[in-house]
Amino acid sequence: MSSQQSITKAKPSILSYLKEALTGEEQDYTQGSVRKAVFLLAIPMILEMCMESVFAVVDIYFVGKIGKNEAVAAVILTESVLAIVYSLAMGVSMAATAMVARRTGEKNPEGASKAAMQSILIALCFTILISIFGVVFAGDILRIMGASPQTVEEGTPYAKLMFGGNMVIMFLFLINGIFRGAGNASIAMRSLWIANICNIILCPILIIYGLGPIPAMGLIGAAIATNIGRGIGVVYQVYHLVKGKGIIRIKREHLMPDFTIIRGLLNVAWSGTAQFLITSASWIILARIISESGDAAVAAYGVTIRLMMFFILPAYGMSNAAATLVGQNLGAGLPDRAEESVWKTARYNTIFMSVVTVIFIAFAGPIVGFFNSDREVVELATVALRIMSVGFVIYGIGMVVTNSFNGAGDTKTPTIINIFGFWLFQVPLAYLLAIMLELGPTGVFIAIVIAEGAITLAGVIVFRKGRWKKIKI
């Protein structure tokens, strides 16, 4: 057979894999090719996280067009505090993914469905409390974050809407985690696509241009657009939970609280939430340190972080594939296959992040300039983006290792590593470089790269010891 014939023959196989990945056909990830399993899970998860990263840049793009640094700063500071909500959502989602994946690997779809519903009940209780607190204290939260009086005035209505609508943030993360645990990443992908398409359509209308009787609402319009977009995505998810034909099928009897399952979920979720809270809280402190340099510095910080997340979230999506494969293969009693999945995923993530590093170092200025026209913001963010990109490969490997612990239900190990890495190392180092040595925002970004490298190294060392293989949930 000629080489041309071999290539022609190979193409349908690749396309068929891509079709399988995107259509959400049922797969048994506990047998067969590990490379194929990573591919089938990673493709929709990467596309899902691409859409989550679009959320991070669409709002800041259109808010930046308003022409007020106070508006951009209000979004950044609010999002910094909302990171606590994201942390809680990720913690509960992490627990749901681990337990659903474990039950799926054990070939127990009823147990997987019941665990899914119990995680939703937990999330519902949390969102009600957060909504009340956030709406009442929105202005005070911005003041504590170091916002200027103009930013507080401009941003309080926005912050109230975002805190009040935290339920859609929580459920979008959680229910996608449920589907990922069951191995049906395509539904999670489609829910984010639907949510983002709605957000992309609504943002220019509600923020800048208006449409017919609908006025342009500026910053408030950004909050409304985001909440509506995410809400539509949640409606799509719920439909498939109730009417779906896959492993997860929520029934009426699953609505009753099962405190045995709830305790098991909370046991994983509390340390998972703490893991992300530690990370998020450190980012809040970093934003507070940068706020000492003024609104332009805060805006530059926000643009940099969002651009970074735009490219890192796809890598995080790939690492989610490792979490699902670890959970399902441990459930099937195949720890060696679980470990093999982790190292192959890490290899692919390294390749991806290497490409992103080259792009950011070469084109940081034009990329930043596309999202913000303020000269000072562009200059600060360009330097920051180039510094941050030096550590991208390290971030990619660290994501895979961390998510592998989480997929096994071992959320305590990454939490302990994060405590030392972020609070006892990154934050003090950032303060030393930015304030005491007067490097300003540049010192903060240097500290981030150094700390992330240390955290990844610690994670790899602990992962190789293999204790995660013995976790029971």
C-alpha cells in the first residue's frame, strides 16, 4: 500500500474519533486504548473550557469599550471576590465528578444518578446564603477590596447582580462536573457553548448599543447578559438530567436527601472547596496588593489574568479528562491504567502550553491592545503577560496532577500543597517584591510564576508516591 493510500485510510479513523467525542456516544473508559480515551474526553472538555474562557474575556472586552477604568476595575474586583463562589462551585463539582466517576467505573448507574442529585441539593443551600450576603454587602465588599469611591459607586449595582445570580454560576460548574464524571463530556461542552453564544449576543446590546426598546445599560448590562447566558445553559443541563438517555437519569425519588451520600460528598467537597478558596483568596490578596498602584494597574491585572485564563482553561479542560479517567479506572480496580492516563494527558498538555507560550511572548502587545485601548493599561498588561507566559508549561503539568488527585477523591493533598504554596510562599513573596522592593505589579507576576513552579514540583513528587490509588469514596 502506498503512503498516500495509508494517509487516506487514516483520515476516516481520526474523523470518526472526533465525531464520537463531539456527539457524546456512550463509552467505556476502563478498557481499550488509553490514548483514545484521553482524546474522546479531552476534545469536548477543551471546547467546554474554551467557552468558559470566552466568558472571561467577552465581558471585559465590551466593558472596556465604555471607556472608564472605574468600570473595568469594578468588574475585576467583583470577579476577584466571586472567585470564592467559583471555588465553592468547583469544590462541590469536584466531589460530584469523583463520586459519579467512581460509581460509573463500578457499573452502578443508579448510584451515580443519586450522587448527582445529592450534590445539587448541597449546592442549592449554599447559593441561597451567598445571594443574600452578596446583595446586602456588595458596596462594602468593593471597599474592602480597595476600590476607589468612583469604582464603588459605579460597581455596586453590578456586584449586587452578580452575587444575586451566583446560582447560575454554581449550577453551570456543578452539573457539568456531573456529566464529566459520567464520561459524557459533550453535554457539558454544549451547555457552555449555548451559554456563551447567548452572552456574546447580549453583551454588545445590553452594554453598549441597545436594541429597540432595550437601552444600553453599561456595566449593569454586563451582569444581566452574563446571568441570562449562564441561566440558559443551566436550563439545557437540567433538561438532560431529567430527560437524558445516558448513565445519569434523575428520578423523583432522588430528590429526597440521602445523608450518607451527602456526608461522602461533603467529605470530598470541603477540602476541594478549601483547595480553590486558598487559591482564590490568594488571588484576591494579589489584586489588593496591585490596587495600591491605582485603577490602571488593577485594570491591567484583570486583563492579564483573563487573557491568561482564556488560554489556560482549555489546558484545564484537558486535565479534566485525566480526572474522569482516574475516577472511573479506580472504580474498575485498574490503578495502573489510571496512572498511565495521567502521564499521557500531562504530555499532551505540555505540548499545548508550549505553543501558547510562544504566542504570548511574540504577540503580547497586540493581544492586550485588542481588549483595552488605554495606553497605560496596555503597557502594564503586556509586560505582565510576557512574565506569566514563562510559567505556562509548568501550569499545564500542575493542572493535570492536581485534577488527578481530585478525580481519585483525594482533595486533601492538593489543599495542603496549596496552603504552603500560595499562602506561605506566593503571597509573602509578592508583597516583598511589589511593596518592599517597589517592583509594583511586575513583582506580583514574578511571584506567581515562581510559586506555581514550586507547587507543581511538590505535586509531582507526592503523586509518584501513589497514595491516591488507595482512596475510597
